[in-house]
Amino acid sequence: MKKEHFEAFLSKNENRILRYLIGLCGNEQDALDVLQSVFIAVYKNLDRIEDATALSYTYKIAHNKCITFLKAKSRYVAVDPVYFNSIPDSSGGVAEADYKELHLAIASVPPKLAAVIQLQYYENLSYKDISAQLGISVKAVESLLVRAKRILRKKMMQGNNKK
């Protein structure tokens, strides 16, 4: 399609593409946003579009742009900011007290197991980084983490049963 024909094509087909997008998007404002990006994409690709297939090409772009828009939009949750005022503050010194038993349990496991737990969960290192730091293989890191978690789980469960 030639650039000279684009404006005529746009004015002739804008409303039908908009109606199509309203049906897909569900509201006119979103459809107008997508419509703008559709015609920008069509304009950028004018040299590849033939006059005979321009309308079907535009519908295909409209469909793809709308699906992409809806996927991106679904990732966001619209929440009234007033809602956040009703969330209670949980920073009342509870954090350290809740983990005292866990810290004691970690201190009681063998040093290599405690080191792996420390590096994984408190320093957020990857298995590869832990293996490099401790001079062991990645498989050994995985094995040590499984053993450490099993021992810690057992110690924590025994501590909870004593209460």
C-alpha cells in the first residue's frame, strides 16, 4: 500500500475496526487505545501491505494488539487506595520473636548444613553461587539443603509439640 492511500484507508475503515475492538476489549476507551496502536503498526508496515489484503491485515493486527493489551491489563488489579488504610500494621516487633526458635534450630545443625541454609535463605544466593562459595558441587548443595530442611522441620515440630 502506498502512503498516499493510507489516510483514505484509515478514514474508510477506522469505525469498523473500532467496533471490532470494542467487541474484543469490552469498553470504548480501551478499544481507542488499541486502535491507535493498530494504525501505527499498519503505517509502519505500509511497504509490506498489498491493497487487496490491507483490511484483513489490519484486522489481524487489531486482534493481536487487543489480545496483548488484554493480557497486560489482566496483570494489574484495580484496588481503591482507601482499602490500604484498613490493613493493620504488622511491624509491632513480632518478626524476631517469631523466628527465635528457628534461629536456635539452625544453630544446632551441623555447620555445613547451617551454612547452606544461611546462604540460600538469608543471603539469597543461587545454588551455583553457594557451590562456588563452599567449594562443592551444585548437586551437593541440593542434597545439603534437603537434609538441612528435613532436620530443621523435625526440630521445629518437636519444639511445637513441647508447648
